[in-house]
Amino acid sequence: MCGPPLYTALKAGVFSGWRGWRARSLASVTTLDEVGELGRARYVSLTTYRKDGTGVATPVWHAVENGELFIWTRDDAWKVKRIRNNGHVVLAACDVRGRIAPGATTLEGTARLLDVSENNRVRKLLTRKYTWQFWAIDRPARLFRRGKTKTVGIAVTF
């Protein structure tokens, strides 16, 4: 049954309610094959956590390199604020609307915000994966922002 990512995770038994995660850690069984499978997906559902422990899922573009997953976003996005507060994230392959397929691989990870020096690498990885689509979104956004709103790369390790 497809539904909102949090509902799907609750049905799958990953969450134990608003207090957080069960003692069973998905990250302990993460393999490079699972990360590669996630990397081949068009979108991933990135679940970040509010201060009260509530998960918020967002579908995002991503790229995988050396077992690490990279995401590109604006630095004033709510997901960035939540990552600054709590780096624990959950990723699952999804569609453009964030719907997670039944039985999809779900991985726990730790997110960190990248330095300005590392942002160019993330931009190149996403350009390589999404080609003209990333370029068509990134170039006009850079032109219209004119330095007002910065972007930031997010690296997720498993």
C-alpha cells in the first residue's frame, strides 16, 4: 500500500511512534549494494526530524559516490534547519511525489552539511546524473538568486 512516507514506514514497523526508532538499526546491515540500489533511483525520500522527533519526508534528487549519498538544496530550506539540529535521516527510493513503493529499501544515515568548497563537487555529480534537467533548474535559479540565497550540499553516510 502506497501512502505518505511516514505512514508507510509505520506500517512496515520501522518507527515505534513519535519517540523515535526501535533499537533495531537498519544502518547496521547497510551494504554497498543497498546504497547502489538507492543511487539508481530517480528520487529518494529524505526523512529529517523536528526537535519533537516528528519525521518530515521530502522527495529529493541525489547522487551516490563512494558509498556516500549527496543532495543539493537551498541553505534556507527547512530540511537544512532540521539537519543542523539532528543529523539522523532515513532514505528510501520514491517517486516524484514522495510515495515509497512497498518493500522498498529503507536506509538510516547521518547527514552533514558540506562546506562551500565541496559544493561544486555535488553540483557536478548531480549534473552528471540528471544532465539537462539539473542544468535547466540550477542555471536560472543561480541567475535569479544573484547571491541572495545560497545553496548547500548535504552528504549522507551510512
